[in-house]
Amino acid sequence: MKRHQRELWQWAKEVSNRLPNLSKPQAMVLALYSFGMVITQSCGMSSIAFCLSLLLGQKEESVRQRLREWGYDAKDKRGEKRQELDVSTCFAGLLKWVLSWWQEGEKRLALVLDASTLGQRFTVLAVSVAYRGCAIPVAWVILPATAKGAWKPHWLALLDKLAEAVPADWLVIVLTDRGLYAKWLFKAIQKRKWHPFMRINGGGNYRPQEQEHFRPLATLAPCVGTSWKGIVDCFSTPEARLRKCTLLARWDEGYEEAWLIVTDLPPETADAAWYALRSWIEQNFKDCKRGGFHWEQTKMTDPARANRLWLAIAVATLWTLSIGGLFDATLPPSSLILPPDLPLTLPSAHQPPRFRRLSCFRRGLIAIRVFLLTGAPLPLGRFLPFSWPLHPPDTVPSFPLPEVLPCPCTQKTYP
């Protein structure tokens, strides 16, 4: 029991160092919450409180009260020195934490903006770092699902919180689905010296550079197997028009329609297949819910409390993916990449299995618990480079897994 207590205090020290804006009590409870989340594979307060009471040798109800008060507004807490946690002050720290574990020399980053709902209770607006088929939430706001009002102020505030965290010499693309496309968001991303990579609907028009007339966007990639890229004026109405942007169009087999993407990257640099990174945030939403920490079972109804719970979920996800990525990196190249010596088509009876039998997130959860069970030191990972897609997902064959993978569990140091 004492051994695991030591690992828990080491994790608390790590959290405190990475998020220095938190008070020591706040960092301690955040560490307890996220540690318990990974061990129990649940964000449920009761499950985590029971787990931590056994690890700490404390009363279950006492631990539960600490977790409960951590999420309260200051006015609802006990005692005189009551502090309210503003999770937005942690967003830059979370992203810096991710980048501090990023492998040296790799200076590309894909941020994804997307919205998710939890029934009729909450809407989550999240900014996440795409990583190995998953995503790490680094900024978010949780709103009542039925609340009226524009999302624009929230997205701008989230981008502002993160802008200071990324070094100026990094290439950062910001991906959004067509439901979030807006000219003001395109310009806001540019203002922060990042590169928008935004899918748009095909109902508008575009004008090729140095030409007079607009043409329908639907003519760019009119059928399966076609693609196009170039500098254009996008959208014919003056108030919506993007001038001299790069337009990417691509329609691959297996898709109902073409991808149409606007960016400010040069056509020779940008690849429409990078848009596949956007879908990784959907895996993160699944990991938060039924595929991981089971947020869908929460009984919370207060968005402010849910915002604070998401900070624990974000820290737990960051830790989990940093470990899972070490194993994921030992696998063959991602199924999103087509090797030059592999035929484009294979007989259906000889299709190799899908690349990821286990997600990076699932590998991380399992590995951390095995590390702790075997008495290895507290596992702290890092984020290893991965190849950006050259093909949309599920359109090319993938590789079988090797029969044996090296297991860092038997070692006392980690890469």
C-alpha cells in the first residue's frame, strides 16, 4: 500500500509542477481525481473515492467530500479560505505540458475544434490536440445544452487562452468540420499565426486566381477519384468571400461526397488528406464517455462543476495517451499511410486486418495499471511523432500487427 501511496504523491508533484497556477490543495485533489480515474476507468466520484480511500488508508466519505468540494463554487465550500477553481487558467498549462513531452525536433501540431453533447444536459465546445487516432483536450467550455446564444465568444476565448502556449516557429493547423466553418473563425485562427484547415459545404462558388467568373464548388472534384488544389477567391457574396485562400478538393472511394477544405497554406504544402485528423476528436469524446471514463453516467447538472470535472478528465487523458503512444509507436505504420510497395487493391479474401486492434488510449490505460501492479516506477510518457495522413481513413489496406511487441513493463526506465 505504501508503494502506491508514493506513486500517487509523485503524480501530485507532477501535476503541481505542470499547472503552477493551481494552489497546492487544488493540484493535490486534481492529481487524486485523475489518478483514480485511470485506475478505476471511471470519472464517477463514488468509484474514485472508494479506490483512493483504500490507497490512502482514509475514510471513504472524507475522500469523497474532498473530491466534491473541489468542483464546487467558492460560496458552496466549507471553511474560511475558500478558493474557486477557474479551469480556463489551466488551458495554456495543459498545452505546454503536452508540448514539453513532444519529441524534440518535431514542430507540427494539429488542433481540432468540435462540439459534443451529453443528452439534453450539456454542450461541450472543445479544442484538442490530435494524437495517434485520439485527441487530448486542452481547452473547453461546457454550456447548458438548451441554452441560447452564440458560440463565437466562447471559441475566441478558447483560442486566446492557448495562443501563448505554442512557440512561434511551430506549424499549427486548426481543423474544423463544415458545421463550424465561419469567416470570422478563419480570420481568428490566422490572427494567432496558426493555419485554418476548415471543411466547407459544396453549395457555394469559387473563382480561380486571375479569372473573372465564379464557378460552382461542386465542379472541383465531381466524381470519385478526382482531386484539385489551387489559390482562389472562395464564395461569391462579398461579405462571406475569402480572398486568395487555398482550396483543396478530394473525393475518394467510399465517401458519399468530396471533401472541400479552405486553408491559408500554399497549395504545394497542404494535403486534403490531413483533414482525416479532425475525426480523432470524436474518439476523444468516446473515450470521455462509454469508451473510457463513462462521463455519460454523471449525475451533474451544473455546467460549472462539469467544467472542473473535465479538467481531471483532460489530465487523465493526457497521461494515458502519453503512455499508450509509446506502445502505439512500436506498431507498423498507420493504416492512414499507403506504403509504395503495397498494391492499391487486394482480393477481399486477403484483406489484412485493421491496424489498431487497441486504441492508443486503451493501451495507455492497460499499461499504466500493469506498471503499477508490477511495482515499476510511476510511468510518465512522452508524445512521439506520427505521420500525418496521406489518404482518408478506411480507404486503403492496413498492416497486420507483429506477433510480439517489446514490453517496457520489464524495464525500470522509460523512453
